[in-house]
Amino acid sequence: MDIVDPLRFSLVAPPADTLASASEPLSIDDSVDRAARFLLELQQPDGHWCAELEGDSILESEYILTLFFLGRRNEAKLRKAARHLRESQNEDGGWCNYPGGEADVNATVKAYFALKIAGDSREALHMRRAASVARALGGIHACNSFTKTYLAVFGQYPWAKCPAVPPELILLPSWFPFNIYEMSSWSRAIVVPLSIIWALKPHCEVPAEAAIPELLDVPAALPNGRRESLAAVAWSKFFWGTDAALKVYEKAPLPRLRRLAIDRAHAWIVQRLDKSDGLGAIFPPIVNTIYAFRALGLAADDPIVVSQVEHLERLGIEDDESLRIQPCFSPVWDTALALNALLETDIAPDAPEVHRAAEWLLDREVRTPGDWKVKSQHDVVGGWFFEYANEFYPDCDDTAQVLTTLSKVHFVDNREQARVDGALRRGTEWLSGMQNRDGGWASFDKDCDREFLKYIPFADHNAMVDPATVDITARVIEAFVRRGFSRSALQIRRAVRFIRAEQEEDGSWYGRWGCNYLYGTWLALCGLRLAGAEPSDRALQRGAAWLRSCQNPDGGWGELPDTYRDAGRKGKGPSTACQTAWALLGLEAAGEAESDASTAGIDYLLAQQEATGTGTGFPQVFYLRYHLYATYFPLLALTTFRRLGQGDDPFAVGDTRAEAQ
């Protein structure tokens, strides 16, 4: 999922010495064989794949602060993380959300403070440059609410100026317009422990030389000049008024109500630690849980605190000199996509490598109801999550991809095949029950799309809700068609209407979980084609025309995360292997595999068998780097091109009945 995460955006490549550019362009067969062998070499003995998942410097900054908070102030790990922070500093002195991006105020302020905590002098050249950039960006006042809350814990920002996150939120019933289950799952997992932190206001003293008053005494930033709608202005005023009222209440909260709320929040967190690698199995909730448990008075050596710290430590990648932190692990996602790409090569669907991967995926099927059950009325439990263990939070994107992949696997053993069939049936029924009112699918919850919640003061991380997206909806269409759904099935017809309605004026589609319009357009074109649309369909023609229009002179395609802020930049950026593969897959779906644009794109891939992979966590806030994107997506594009050239249409799946145009 390109926490944009929500939590899932990035630019990454497999090691250059492993997939180095060839001196001479390879043939398609040689390139496919090479990529397939590379993937098989990376497969773990138990059958799964899990490549490094990179975030931005905020992870190392918060890791340093958390170690300091826990009293681990002189550890080598803290010093190594600080070294990685220094090495990731931009030339201008700030820190950004993605490679090549502009300095971000939250990343820069946190990195500056973390390095001071690690012992760097304010007078050091890199620190003077960092402070200058942070002040120019508005300093602490310009940071989001989560950054301000962290700084308040360390005495660097007044609690009274932080947006209120009262624990009483957890007591609001599910029918109330605003309750925790109207938040996106990732926001919910962040906010519940954050509410305990807000209520108990833990304090961690820092040395005077580590304080950052120089970032607080900064003139208020000028308005950004954007014109907000009347509704946006009204909701903002309403929620800021509510925030003011909550702060009055905070001066004398009702003792029994406050105690009940804190106890309920504590119990909510503990329940979701079962069968999970930390709350939500992702970095921000894990860190917030550690702070919350310590604020509740749990000792640092309490088993439940120790377990959460261990989950945090496992996210680290450490060498002799430095340490970097992953936001989470991506094994289910990597395994489903790698196996799917391999199954489009000459590998046998019953090969031992295929069986091991399939069995590993089957072992991760969700069998326990989670948060999704609050807003969904169906009783079937199924689906898959993203990480190694995250039972409460299966997601539609992973589930759809696993269904697509497992539908191509064959077991000779009847018992094993029956196990596959059962998981496919349950996953399909669960996914069908997660379709939104608008016909699309979101990531973790159903109908979690109350846009007014984005104006809550503590919702400035741009990920408060979880609306349906074109990219996930298109992936679900593929899963259902490959599972044997008629293209005239109600679920598919509603999904097709949703995708068509989301197409933009220039023919592109927005991509929520991958960067960005190249990702969304590829998946939309594939979804529509698999749902029965012909290449002559106007939506497909417009989408293909847009892809052709943004092809780079070198034959490849690229797009940077800045398109999440400025749509005028869509489809623009240095060519990368994975984004070229997405564009090619879109053109192939639109019936343009033999076009000049496709031919040039294939030539680019064959000559450049390495590049970056992009994904999105929180658009405009947090991006990810998937290290295997540059392998399995180009592999899929090449095998699809090869199949089409052999007269084998991979989009001719199931019956041919399509929704009337």
C-alpha cells in the first residue's frame, strides 16, 4: 500500500551490483530469465520474500528520541542512527520526504532536535545550516500536530498549544458522527495511544544544550494563498472551536470519565497486540504505544513494554557504522507480487518454489475479526495483511493481490488444493463484503470517507480517512475476474462505474498507493480491460494517450512525489524501471503493445535492468521505497508483452460479457 501509508511513498532499487546494466541490451527472454533467477535467489527458505522498505529521516529521528525517552542515551544504536541522519541531510541543510525532494519542516525540525539529543553542537556547520532551513520553513510553529506533541514530551513546545487528543474519544459510540472507527485504521492506531499521552502528558528532561528555543522564536508563516471552500472554512472553525472547548475541559476533566477513558484506551491497545508485531505492526503506533505505556507507569522492563521495544528494534537495519529504520515489513505484499510475476514466466505452477511461497501466504490468512468488522456487516473472516503479523488489520490491496496470485497456483495433493480453495473462497467473500457505497474499495475499512474529519486540528497528517481508490478497486476487479466472476456481476459493474467516474480530464487516474498518476492509470486501464472493456473504449484510449504524452525521450517513464502537491507535475520525472513497467502494463491493457511507445519502453527496460521503485504512505507527508519494485514489475511488463506477441492475451480472462457502454 504507494502510509502515502496513509501508511504507506518512495524511490528505491535492488543493489546495482546484483542487477547491473548490461553492456549490450538483453533479449526479452534473457531479461525475463535473469530477473526470474534473481527473484528466486532472494526467496527465503520458508518460501517468502521481504525486501527492505525505506521511509524518510523522520524514522531515525523518532527512534533517537524514543531511545532517549527510555533512558538509553549512550547506546551505540543511538549514535549510529544519528550518523545515518547526518548522511541523509540535503545539500541545502534540511531533510526531505523523498530523495531529491525539497526540505520538509517536520523532517528538518525533528532531525535537528534528534542530533542535538545525540550530542551535536548547535555551532557545528551542519547544525547551523539545519537551523537556518528549519527557521526559514517556519520552525516548530509550522510543524504538524504529531511533531508538536513529541516536542511537548521533551519540553520543547507548550502542551497548551498542541491540538487536543482527549482519550474520551474512545468512549464515543460507533453511531456518533465522529468516533475512532470513522478514522482510517492507521490514524486510529496512532491516535488511541496518543490520547493517553495527551491526557497524562509525560515529561522527559533534556540537557540545556539540547533544547531548541531557536526554532520556537520564529515569526508566524504567511498564509499559503490557497482558497478554501466555504465548507472547509466552516468545518475548520467548528473543530478549532471544539479544540478550545476541550482545552477548557482539560483543566478539570471529570475524574471518573477520564479514568474510564484511559483504561478503555489501554485495553483497546493491549487487545490489538495479540497476533501482531506491535500495534498495527507499523512504526508510528508502536512508538506511541511505548510512550503511552510508560506514561501509564509501566516500568521499562515490564514484559509488555519490552515486547513493543523489541518490535521497534526489529525494524532497524544496522551495520558497523550506521543504523536506519524501516516503517514496517512488507513480506505479504512482496511475496504475492514476486510470486505473481514468476507465475507469468515459464516456471511451473506446481514447482517447489511456487508451493513454498503459496503455503507461506496461506499460513498468513486472517482468521480473527478485526477493526474492519465495526463498519462491515458480513460475517466471513478472511483476507491478508501487509506485514508478518497484523491480524486485526487485513487490507483490500494485499488481499486482492494474494487472491490473484493464488488463483494461478496448482497443487497435485488434493488436501493442499482444498486448503487453497478454502482460503480463496473466504478471501473473495471477505473482499466482496468490503465494497464501499460508491462501488470502490478502500484499503482497510468500509465507507471510511467522512471528508469533514480532515479538518480536525490533529488530523494534519493528511491521512485521517480511508476513501475508495481507483488503484485498489482495479486490483480487486482483477482478483474477482481471475476468481471466475462474470464481468456482468454487480460488484464488477459498480467498480467499473467508480473507475470511469474518477478519470481526470487529461485521461489519467490518481494513484493513492503508488507514485502517482502512472500507477493509478496503469491499474485503472488493466481493471477496465479485465472487466470487459475493449481497446476501442474511449476511457482506455484517453488513458493510453495520456501515457504516451508523458513518455521521456529515453523511452522510459518517471514521476516524482511532488505530483501529490502539484498535479501539474503529473507524469514528469526521471525514468525508472518500475514506473516504466507500470506505463507499459497500462499500454498493453489498452491494446497498444505494438505501438512505438511500447516498443521504446521495452527497449528502455532491456537496456536498464535496474532502477527505482515507488510507493506512497501518506501523500505529501510520508513516502516509501520498495526495493523489489524494480524487479517484479518490469518482469511482469516483459512477460505480458511476450505473451501478447505470442497471441496469448492475458486480459482475456473468464467470460466476455461487459457492462454496456
